[in-house]
Amino acid sequence: MSQVLTETMLMLSNALLVPDIVLLLLMMALTLVQLGAWTAEALQRRSLAPAWRKLLERLQTDPELKASLEDLPPRFGLFARAFRSVPANREKALDDLELLAERLLLRLGLGIRLGPMLGLAGTLIPLGPALVALSQGDFSTLSTKLVVAFTSTVIGLFVGAACFVMHAFRKRWYTQDLSDIEFVTGRLA
């Protein structure tokens, strides 16, 4: 009876390996796309942020100064979406931007959590058949299963680490953007 249960569990576990690897590779591809978008955003912020800092300094030092959409420097990140037009309902526009920032960060949050989980599953699932191969002296199967196991770990950790770094930077960027946008929209003419 226990032998049947053990073999059934091994079969079920092995059946999960292909979907796990497919999901892990998909997460890796999505992470690489996100990494490219993050790099482009970082470069754009680096080149355009000084103009925004100057505007913010001017608005902070002169409380009577009003800004118009035409006076605003080139826009990036959340600024590009915030200043397409003067919002009729400022609070609603800011809430929508907050939700957008949360949605963008959620994608990275999923990578932070799912990458290592899928990598761990991709590590543990092939270990069962690898141990069976070891007990039967089949070193070819053993080595193949161990390669899959350790490669899954590496990919899962890369996905989690890359998403964590991008999430940390974007969270800081978007928090500052939302604060600046709220300040600037209050001073639009």
C-alpha cells in the first residue's frame, strides 16, 4: 500500500516539473523585459530629473509662482501621465496615479515571490527521480536530474533578486514622483 502511494506521489510530482519549468522560463523572460524597461526608465530619469528639480526648487522658494503645462520640463515616469492635461479632479487623478504605481510594482512583487518559489520547486521535483536513479546506479539520469535541479535554483534566484532590486528603486522613484506631482498640481495655473 505505501509503495503504491509513494509511486503515485512521485508520478504527481514529476508531472509538475514541466509546468514549473515553463513558468520559470516565462518568469525569466518577463524579468528580462522588465529589466530592459527599468534600465530605460533609469537612464531617462537621470537625464530629465535635473529640470524637474529646478522647477520644484523655484516653486518651493516662491510661494506665489504658478506653473502652466507649457512651462513644465520634459516628462518621464509618472510625470508623463500626470501632466497630459490639467486634471479636473486633482484628488482622483492622484489616486489613479497611486493605483498605477501600485500596479507596476505588483508585477515586480510577483517576481520577487514566484521566482524563488518556482526555482525551489524546480529543484525539489527532480531530486526524487535523481535518488531513484542513484539507487539503481544510473548515473546518467542522476546527473541530468541534478543539472535541472540546480539550474532551476539559479534561475529562480536570479528572477527574485532582479525583481527585488527593480522594485526597491521603482518604489522610491514613484513615492517621490507622487509627492512632487501633488505639489506641482497644486501650483498649476
